[in-house]
Amino acid sequence: NATINEKLSICTKNTESLFVSVNRGDNKLSVGVVYRPPNGDVDEFFKEFAHLSSLLPKRMQTIILGDYNFDMLKTENSQSSRFEELMLSSGFFPLISLPIAFGWHVMKSDPDVV
């Protein structure tokens, strides 16, 4: 049984998100997907994402998937570092630590990682 969480599902020129709450007996899970359009305002995305993070259910496990359009391999990039800090400070940790795509050539990810 899944229901859309309307307060966490937004669509602006900087952020698109869809969150659902999944209930299965006593097990509850919040699953969301977040997309940052590459031509959106990065500072506004950070504000919107921080606001979304503050609205997440506190007593429910949450998984966030997304395409954030930050090159996380460039650790000297201030936007990538800022995004990583925002995720970590919100209690989220990456499950995939290796790139799955380079340029236009898509690589298959390890099925044990996904």
C-alpha cells in the first residue's frame, strides 16, 4: 500500500520531487526521488532540498534516489561539496560510491551495488 506524500512532492524550475509512503503492516517506509534540472538555480535547489529534508517523517526510514546533476568525483567543486554536506547533515549516506556513467557512454553498474 503506497500513498503520495503531497507536501514532499514539488515541481519548481529548480527541483522536482516525488515522495511516497509505503505501508506494509507495521513496516513503514518513505521513498522519494529528487531531480535537479541542470539549468536551475543551484542556490534555490539547496534551499528547496533543505526544506524538503526538514519535512521528512522523523519516525520512518527514508530512502532518497535522484539525479542531482553534481559531479561528485570533483571534490574540489564547491557545489558538489556543499551538496554532500547537505545530504550528510540531513542524515543521508550514499549507497553507490562509484560512477555508473561517463559522458555519453553508459556503464552497467554492479547489481550488488544497486
